[in-house]
Amino acid sequence: MACEELRVFGDFSRLTDKIRSLPDSMEGLMRMRITRVVKEDETGCVEKMLCLIECSELGLQEPELQMLLGDPETATPLPALTWGQVLRTLKPFLRNTAGFQNLPVLGFFHNSVSKVVQKSLLGTPAVRQSYHNVLADYYQGVCAIQQLVASKLPYQLRKTGMNSRLVAFVQKDPRSLYMTAGNRHKYMNGVRCHNKIPPDELALRTAVVLCKKCVTKTSAFTPSKALNRDICVICGQRTRTKALHQRVHFCAIHEPPDAEGKDYCISCETSRQNVFTGRRAYLCAQCSSDSLENTCAKLLV
């Protein structure tokens, strides 16, 4: 890497001074090199591509990058000639790994590249947020591969803090059915209230139920056709068991308004007497595991 910087330096009369000025760390050399290629870039895409890769979870495929560097709103990818120029410029910083359908995924070849991009190009939360917004909008509105949307959109929505969009996607968008059970659990519990309810207060909390109408309906917590009564109200997975510790509760902060002495339907969000003629609402085994037992089930959207 140091030799490459010396190769492009050009002024051999000051070569010794240049050698002495080189940083003595990998990160320092990487910062010098990235600063140079961004400054010399004539396409306006080098910095953007580095930031997009850094803000992705596990790298990006070439077609994704071409579309993101082009015009996603009109589904116009970056011209092939410009893409080739950008790729040649950044080739020393990248590595290929196999991704969806064995298409190559471009990521950084060394952690020092990531550190430099974070500090030098994504130095403020606002800049980082803007790139996560671009990626979230791309996966939700442009990307046509449902499996990619299901695996990548939730991560971007979580990074943007768009909890309402994340919950709406998982609960209502058919593409979310391609999410793994582990990811559904991780992302939905990530926007869940973490307040613990003391065991001796559980009996005092409002009974959270599914009313007579909602218990036999579908699609309240997942876009699948499974009945609401068989679905975890947090992650949308099937509740194969319905133990006492899997019942849904809200903490004192999130108790439904005007629900004292009444039951509360979590699907239609109504509180009234005798709603319990339906059925109690339950969590799946994962969402009621030891670390989450007696945790408030309110989603913070």
C-alpha cells in the first residue's frame, strides 16, 4: 500500500520526504489512500459507494450498487462505462464473497477500510442516517428480489430508527414471510418495551386478549393466513405452546387507557367488559424465553 502511494506520487525529487511522511499504521495509510482517490474521483461515485458499502450489513451486490449509484427513483442504473471506472478505482479496497444466488457481494477487504470510511466519510450521525435512508428506500420501493428485501430491509429500518415502518413491514408486507424466524424475533423484540413486570403484579395487569371477532381473523401480526389465535403477537411466529408464562402483559407505563377492570383486545385495540369470551393473547417460546419472561409486550412505534 505504501509502495502504491509512492508510485503515484510523481515528484521523485521529494521522494525521500514523501517516504518519511508516510503514516506508520495500516489505518493511517488507508486514510491517506482513500482521501486521495476520493479527491481524484471524476465520477462523483467513489465516496458514495464506499459509504453505501459501510452502511450495508454484509456488503452489496454489483447490481444493487449500480442501481443505488444511478437513479433508483427511475430504476436507472449507473452507466456501464462509469461503473467500470468506479470499480477499477476501488478494486484495491474490495473483496468478493458469494451472496444471494451466488452473485458476488462487494465488501471491504480489511477492517481498516471500514474504520476510515466511518471516521472520514461518515463522520456525523446525519450523514450516516442519510445513507441508511437511501438503502431503506431502495429495498422497500425498488428492489424486486423478495428474499433480498426480507433479509436487508429490516436492518436498514432499524438503523434509521423507523420503528413504525419496521413493524408495518414485518406484520403486513408479504415479503416479510421470507424472513428467518431468528430475524423476526431479533428485530421485533428490538423495538419492544424492555420493562420487566414483577411476578407479584402480573395478576393486577389488564388481561390482554383477542376478542371474539379478532380471534378467528388473520393478518393482525403477520401477513400469513394463520389465525390470530395461533400467532405470537410480537414476532408473528406460530405459538405451538400456550403456557402461563407465554401470556401477554403490559407494564404499568403501557397499560391501555381506561382498561381498569376490563379486558383489552391487542388486535382491534379495544377495552370492554367480557372481551375475554375470546381468548388470551400469547407469545411464542422465543419471545417469552428466560431473558424475556414477564417483559412488557408493547411495541415502541
